[in-house]
Amino acid sequence: MNELEHVEKEIVALKGRRTSLCAALKEQKQLNHDAQAKVHEVEEDIATLDNIAPFDDAIVEDSKANLEILRKT
């Protein structure tokens, strides 16, 4: 195999790697989007709980703890 063929094979391999990385990035972006949507949903739940049952701090604190767990994932 001459040098040109070797370079062409490397280019093909790099294009394949780029395709794989782009697919992984797209999947990661979707996961991040889904996580952000879930965080927003939990934040809305907390706001609702604050309005409906401001006297029940345990429920609100539990929801806030769950939100922190979601933010870390």
C-alpha cells in the first residue's frame, strides 16, 4: 500500500469517527434537553406546592431535594 492509499484509508476512518461522535453528541444533547425539561417540571411543581400548601414545608423540601438530584444528573 502506498502512502496515498494509506492517507485515504485514514480519511475514511476519520470520517467514520466523526459520524459516530456527531451521533453521540446529538444523543447527549437530547438527554440534556430531556433533563432540563424535567428540572423545569419539578420547579413548576415546587412553585405549585408553595402556593397550595405553604404550611407543609416537608413536601416542599422533599421536592427541592429531588430537584437537586435531577440537576446533578
